[in-house]
Amino acid sequence: MSDPTHRPGRLGIGVVGAGKVGAVLGAALRAAGHAVVGASAVSEASRERAAALLPDVPVLEVPDVVRRAELVLLAVPDDELPGLVQGLADAGLWQAGQLVVHTAGRWGTDVLEPARRAGAIPLAVHPAMTFTGLSLDLARLNDCSFGVTAPAPVLPIAQALVVEMGAEPVVVAEADRGLYHAALAHAANHAMTLTGQSAQVLREIGVARPERVLGPLLRASLDNALAAGERALTGPVARGDAGTVAAHRRALDEYARGHAGDDVLLAYLDLARVTARRALDRGLLERSRYDAVLAALELTGAPGEPDPRPADGEDTP
């Protein structure tokens, strides 16, 4: 497992899963002076990624990667991780003193218990970043945080590995990993969905390049939110402009009827309710205006807006 050509403190890294994350982190550790002694790559895309980011590193079967490595980097989908760790334990492949590091946001180190029982050292380091799998990700690591979880005696090892990759370690307790990952997914994944929905609506009303319209708005909104928190909240819901909210509701109702699916309408309604409640709780919105916004979202009438619902007993179209 050891290589006498290594400089003191340098490790032989084995990358299990040369996907977008594994290949980039392997390259970052290599740039820090560690040696990548092998990588597993199943798909053609992974093999091409390994060739580009980890040149001259042998592509091997997973058992061979684990046998060679002083530090095994497990960069596989969250749901695959428990079975992989257990399977390698059943095969007797984990080694005493071997560092086993996974990158799954959902899991802490409990998932590595089969490796720990064999004498391996369990570490969890999750990059709070989306990856392209290209070399440009290496520069982005300098502005990235990693959620780090490890037993107290070896926590400094996990933190040092993150610092070596140019990023900032943020300690997350084992019991908090689920909430940690949910918070990140809620922000990043749902922002992507909302942006896609908004771009879709703009494109369908004739805006040729919706990204040019949305880009400055979204970048400014994100910057303001990160700098000032919800004090920076703007828009008709936060202002209590119930008439405008009712107009949005009617427009999105019509849009939903004319298109396959009502996902844009449902997302707007749910998030507008949550936004109004948070604005109320933080003293940004008066109770009367909050109630008017909720009424507008339900189309029960709002100041200056007629109630569009049929009276009792009328037939609906």
C-alpha cells in the first residue's frame, strides 16, 4: 500500500467513482502533492473524465483501487454508498489504518462503520458546490466550503484534506447531516427548478433569450440575500400588494390551462405563502396585508380586485 517514493505526509489516493466530483477532487488532491494510484471508471464519460483530469492514473476495478490506496475516496451516489462499503468489507478489502473518505452529503461516518470495524479511519467531506467535471471546477474549490464529519480524534485529518484542496472545512455533526444536505439541496436544486420555470414562461410569451432577462435579476437577488438575509426581500408578496398577487394568480391559472401541467402555478402559490409567512414573522409585513395576500392567492378577492369565483349555485365552466 505504501510507496517509498512519496514525500513525507503524502498519501496514495484511490478514487472510487471518477464522476464529476471524484475526478475533480482526485485532481485537487494530486495538485496538493498526493499521488493518485488508481481510479475506477465505469462509463465512457467517466473514463474520458479520468483521462482528462487524472492523466497517467491507471483505471482499475474497485477492489484493485482499494488494495493500492492509503486513502480511498468514495465518490459515488448517496444511495449506493452503504452497499459499496459493506460489499468491500465482506470481501475483506478494507485495511487497518487506511483512510476512507466519502463525499456524500446525506451521510456522516456511521455509513463507514463496516470499514471502521476493519481498522480503517472514517471521514466524510462533502463539497457544497455543483460540479461540471471539468478543470474549471478546480478553481471554484477556492470559493467552496465542505461539510466535514469525523470522529473527534481524526477530525483534523479531514479538515486538513479540505484545506489542501483549497476549500474551507465546516464541521457538521453526525446527527445533523440529513438537515445539512436538505438545506443545500433546497437552495441549489430548487433554485434551478424555479429558474427553469421562469425561463419557460418568458420563452413562451416571446422572450427570445430569457437568460438575459433573468440573469441580472437573479444574481442581484442572490447577492442581496447572502449579504442582508431576508431583510433584502422585495416584491409584491413582501410589500403586501394583494392586487398584484391576485393578478399573478389569474395569469398563472390561465397559463396552466393552456399548457400541459400546472407545476409553475403550484410552485408560485406554495412559495408565495411561505414568503408571506416569513415576511410576517420577521415584521416585514403587517397582519392585514398578510391576510390580503393569502386571500389573493386563494382568489377570494383582494383590494381593488373582483372575486373571479362563481357565486354559490352557479355552474362552473
